[in-house]
Amino acid sequence: MSLLSEAVLSGASAAEIASAPLPEEYLALHLRAEDVTMFDDVTDKDVRKSLRLGHVPLPELAPDEVLVAVMASSVNYNTVWSAMFEPMPSFRYLKQVAKQGGWAERHNLPYHVIGSDCAGVIVRTGSGVRRWKVGDHAVVSPAYVDDQDPATHADGMLGSDQKAWGFETNFGALAEYTVVRATQLIPKPAHLTWEEAASNPLCAGTAYRMLVSDRGARMKQGDVVLIWGAAGGLGGYAIQFVRNGGGIPVAVVGSERKAEAVRALGCEVVINRHELGITDDLADDPKQVIQAGVSLGKLVKERVGREPDIVFEHIGRSTFGISVFVARRGGTVVTCGSSAGYQHTFDNRYLWMRLKKIVGSHIANLQEQWDANKLFELGHIVPTMSAVYPLAEAAQGCRLVQTNQQIGKIAVLCMAPHTGLGVTDPELRERIGEDRLNPLRGFTPGPGAN
């Protein structure tokens, strides 16, 4: 263990952390460029085979960046995409970043440190960083934006050089250290542990923008919101934002176990998609898509009184045609991803003739992230963490996400030696309550269970 790591873990002062020497290398979960063809002609692209745990050189900081000691991270589906080298090898993204020149050239390396969620301690700041200092506890937004792009100042997600940190950039968070821009930093909620806090930024920020932001579906009190994949990382936060905003969440899940999980989050209306005959190949038959949409619409109307005002989409190919059909007249389908496939087909008559809207949404800008974080600080929204893996076994956690065996989020301990650390407001934590803060804990198998 390096002297800097020892200082962080011992609770040393900011001055002591700042004076501890930087290590030359650090432990990181990463991909190697030489492996990009390993899954050619392979059906099961098992990410445990491509993800490597080993030491990589510590990069130098740019003036607008900070070095964070990563206490905990979490697994997102973009990590799975990276490890499968889909939709294209992430090393192409790193080359694109490097074309900007200057400090961006550091990203183009034969290894890619991945991971887009982080909670940790700032241990160094670049010369241009003003609002953050060594010793601060922070979580990290995955939106990596160019603050010199005019469009960024209208909305950080509109900038032409906006990237998903740890997916389209290097030096991600599934590691002992990570490098982030100061424009990605958010205060860590003081009552949360490192692993709880690390489970939130990407999925919670994304769900917030999709539903609450004026750039998303603009959910109102009383809106009925149909949530696909409701037991996953995005879905668990969507349920909470809908309930907190006075809406009515309707969860679609794939098993009774997942139904139990979304009920633990307070969702009263739960539909098992298998009861509707929704399969991955359904999208190939337009008649079956409409039939499934009719059946789903009837179920929703029976249980809540009307069709969905908003459909929360991130599944993609197998569900998108149903989503367009089932949204009420004048309703909205908001989408942020396509885990089941990018090529969507739908009957356009039900879009144009019923005046519906499709809204594309991606991550969240920094203000939206801070607004979502405030709800965590107040205890109105809680983590959806269901299991915690050590960094040494993070690849297995990624495999669970790849095979859709997880519920909520899987956290990863990076530098933190065990769970339960990082709480600096125990009084607030006690007022909120452990059960309230961990509604999904134990729903996903932990290390050694598989």
C-alpha cells in the first residue's frame, strides 16, 4: 500500500494527504487493446475473460482535474458494453478523445481503466481548480463535458465533445484512484457509506433527467409512469423519483423476486412481463407487438384507472414498439438506452395520429446531478444497492449485470477495506433508519455466492 493510500485510510488531515507522495502506479480493473478480438465468433461474451485486474501507471493531472482516492464504485451496463467490446471497442473512443490534443492525448493508451460511478476523497487538485480542495468527500458525475464549448453552457449534455467518463474516456472509477474534471464533482451525502454513495450518480442522475428535468418527460403530480426493467439500477431510482414527485409508478419486471424488490421500494403496481408473453424476439412480429401493447394497456388501466402518461424506456428493441403503442394519447416515451438492441421498430401511426412524443435523454448535466443529489441528502431518495463486491471480484459483479441476475446496483469496494465507512453525519443516518437506506440489500447474491 502506498503512503498516500495509508494517509487516506487512516483519516489523515488534508495537509498530511497533500504531503504524502503520489504512487507511480495503482490497482485498476481494465481492458487491454490486445484483447479486442477475443470474442469474435463467440456467442457468450463472458466479461470475466476480458476484465483484468492489475497495476497501471498513475496519470498526470490537467489543470482542471482532481485526483480522487476511490473508496467505492459500482457496476453499470456501460461497463458490460466496454468489456464485450460493443458496440465497438472502447479504444476507438479513447483515440477520438486524444484527437483534441494536449492533455486529452493521455487517454489513448493500450489499456482502458473503466467504471463510471465513484465516491471518494480528493487527494490532489489541478492548478485551475477553485471550488474543491484536498480532503473533500465527493461523488462523481459521469458526464465529462467541455466547458469551452458554447453548447455546454446551455446544457452540458449538448456539447459536441460530451463523453461518458470511464466508458468513452480513460482513468475510470473501478480502481484505487481516478482522474476527473472539477466539473464532475458533487458533494457526497454525509449520512451515506462509501458504497451506498457510489451506487447513485450515474443511474440516479439519468433517471432524474429523464423524468423530472424540463429536458426530459416533465413528470407532473398524478402522472402514471410505466417503468420497464424496474428492478434494475435505473428502474429503482425511477420508482423513487415518481413516488417522491407525486406520480404513480407501474413496474414491469421479469420475475417474482424482482417484483418483491420493487415492492420494497414502495411500488404497489407490478406487472410480470412474462405474463404478457413479451420475449426478446417479439419485435420481429408487428402483430404481436400490438397485441402485447393492448394487453399491457388493459392491465395498467385496470390497476390505476388510465393508460401511462410516461413510459420510461431503456430496454430497447424488445420493448420499444410496445412503449410507443401503450403510452396514452399525447403521452411521452423517454429513452436513455437500448440494452436489448439499438434497432427499434414501431408502428408510427400510434405516434403521429395520437400526438405522442419520443424524448431522447443521456446522463444528466451538473445542475441536474446536484438537484438529484440534494434529494439523497434529504433522505427522500435512497440507494438501490443490493450487493457489495471487492475490487478483486468486481468482474463477477459485472457478469451478474451482463446476465441480468442483479437487482438494483452492485457496489464495488475499491480502496475502502470494508463496508460501513464514510459516514460523517451519523445522526441523520439514524433518523432516516438503516432499513430505509438499504431497501434492496441482499436481493443480489454477494461474493462467493456463485
